[in-house]
Amino acid sequence: MSKNSSRVVICIGDIHGYMTKLQNLWSNLERVIPASDFENARIIFLGDYCDRGPDTRKVLDFLIDLPSKYPNQSHVFLAGNHDFAFAAFVGAIPPPPDGSEFRDTWAEFEASEEREGWYKGYGYENMHLQGRRWAGKITVRFNAVKGTEYQGSIYDAGTTFQSYGLPHGSPELMKAVPDEHKKFLSNLVWIHEEDNVGIDTEKGVEFCKLIAVHGGLERGKDVEEQIKYLKAKDTRIPKVEPLSGRKSVWDIPEELRKTGTIVVSGHHGKLHVDGLRLIIDQGGGLPQNPVAAIVLPSKTIVRDTDTHNC
């Protein structure tokens, strides 16, 4: 595709189990974007499809159906830290590449086990750390940072269990999640790279490389090394910082600043558009907040709450 006819790229922030918000956002995108552009758009979902909201199961059904409903679109589904943890619990992540065991991921964080109430039910003996945290039962119920009650676990996974008709922490979820949902979870990518993405700047539309990763890339660490292990989905790592970090992944790494690379993420519970650093997570999984998307090259922000006369 020539640069002059760059396809529209739409980056959609964290959905967190809110089916109605997702449907309304999708309708607003269809309304705002010219039909031919929308039908042929690249859609990048920035991760965190599950937890907090009530409809994880319906959200996954919606996402799985998109390629057949919109065959000319191209869809990228990134793994968020919540999705990775959900997948770890139901057995939908790849084994560690070096032949080690998932239980080897526990040691670094075991000081948190009691407070976070890590899962100890069926199958825990060789479960990745994040699967145990996800299905665990947090002992301190109040999340002081957000001013909310935890929903089951540190991940607020209780609503995901409920969407499949089960109580939080039930090992029955491993059987209740349909195979097509497990396949979707196992196919999530940890990073997406794309060349020649148009973005409005003070100098007009510029064409840049785009890197999409749920949290961001770590500063002070070699970018190529990060990209390599993210592409490989290296499950030896107990906590994948580019999926779950905060301050460490907020900024664009210096070496990417020099090359004019767009870095787009969700995860942070904020809408932050600063030059080529795009953080698109206005919702943060909170019921009162909108789910947002950014449309490139125009950098138009679209929300589920937008009304038809805007």
C-alpha cells in the first residue's frame, strides 16, 4: 500500500468485560469513520478483555466473531496482563521455552503469596505465577489505590468466573471456558509491529513505525531484546513488565525516540496522547469510565459515550 493511501489504523483500549461499552464504541467508530475506511481498517485491540466488568464471555465471543463479520478488516489482539493471567489459569499459554516448569515462576514473588491468597486448588502445582494470582483470594479486600473493593483476586477476576456461571476461584472454569476461547487466549500476541503508519503531526501526516504493547516498553533496557522475548511469548518470566509495568514502561525508550517510532498501549487507566506516545485506556475497568479508541492518522479519540450529534 502506498504511503499516500495509508489504511486507517484504530487502536482500542482496555475493554475489561464491558460488552455494552464495546458495542457502543464499535457503533461510534462505524459512524465516525467513512465506510470504506472502516471496512478496510487495521484494528489493534490493546488487551485486557476480561475481569472487572460483567461480560467477559460475551466480549470474547464478540472479538472472535469479528474476522468473519468484517473480512476486509485486519485484526490484532494483544495480550494484556489480565488476559495472560486468565490464559495461565485455563492452560492456554505456551510452556517455558527452556523446558523449565511454571512453578519456577513462583519464587521471586512468594513473599506476596499470603496477602494475595494465591490459588491452591486443582492444577496449581505447576501453574504459572500469574494464573495463581488471578484465581487467588485477596486477603485485604479494599484496593486503596482505586478506592474500590477487590473482586475475588488481585486481578478482580471474580466477574470473569461469574460470566461463565461459576464462583470465583472454581477449578471448573478450566472446563467451562470453550475451546474457541482458549484458542483465542493462546493466540494473543504480546507485541505488534507495523511499518508506515500515518500520524498527524505539526508537520502534517508523517509515516512511522508503530509498536503496540499492552503496557509499553521498558526504559533503560535493550529494545531489540525486549521485542525478541515478547514475540517469543517467553513464559519463563514471572512478571512480564511490558504487559504489567507502570512507571517503567510509561515513556518511549530513548532509542525509539531517535527513530520516530509510535508506541501505543492501554493498561494505565489514562488517556495520554503526547507526540508519538499513545496511551489509550480511559476506562481502566471502572464502571463509570468510558472505553476509548484512537483513530490514525487523524488521532481522533472515539468513546463509547459519544453521542450522535458530536
